[in-house]
Amino acid sequence: RGGAGGGLVPPFAGSGGGKGAFVATTGGKGGSVSMVPPDATPIEKRVLQINASTQHQSQHIDVATLLALRCVPAWQANELLDSLEMKSAVISSPCNYIQAAVSKFQRGQGYSGSPGTLSLANAPAAWSADPAAKRQRMW
């Protein structure tokens, strides 16, 4: 039961719909009510949109993973979601993918600089233009 005054999830009157925005609504007494709070972050809205466009329940991003995304800067979370969307055909568990990436970022093993700070001066040796630089095999 999702009508006003009765469900487990309280109905929030959200501002809802900008261009491409996802708005979860429920019908009930008095019409349609938004189920997205007005203070939902852009990351939260994007996760809702990804979940709505995903057909299989096992491919949905869960609450624990959403909380993990909140542990990194917004630009990094967006890049991670971009990567997830591009690789969706080959990623079997989006939650594991995101949580593993966030864990690497927090341990300093992933790219964690500000956007636009990547250059050859601070790049790994494998990116070197020097032909003598040994590249790590990825297979």
C-alpha cells in the first residue's frame, strides 16, 4: 500500500522532473505523490534512473552501494557510474564493481586526484612514451 498515510515509505512531495529526471510516484487517495525527497542528491537521482532502466533485479544498485558512492567525491562517483553504464554488458554485479572501486579509491589504489590533474608527469611508468619502459601485461 503506497497511498498517503499508509506505507512503509513516507510519501515526499518532490520537485521532481527536470530534463531526464527520474520521478518515482505512487497512486493513492488524492492522486500521484512523489516518492523522491526534494533534497535527493544528483547521485541518488542517477542511481534511481539506472535502477529504473535495468530490467533484472540482480543488476540494481542497492542502498549499501549507494552509501559507498557517498564516500567518494561526487565527480568520482559520477565517473564510476559512467563506467558502469558503459560496461553494463560485461559487469555481472554492479554492486560488487562499485564497492570494489570505492574501496580501491579509499586505499589510494585507484585514481583519486582532482579532475583534470592527470598528466604524463604523474602518470604510471606504463604510460611513458619511452620505448624502454616495460609495460605490465593485462592478461
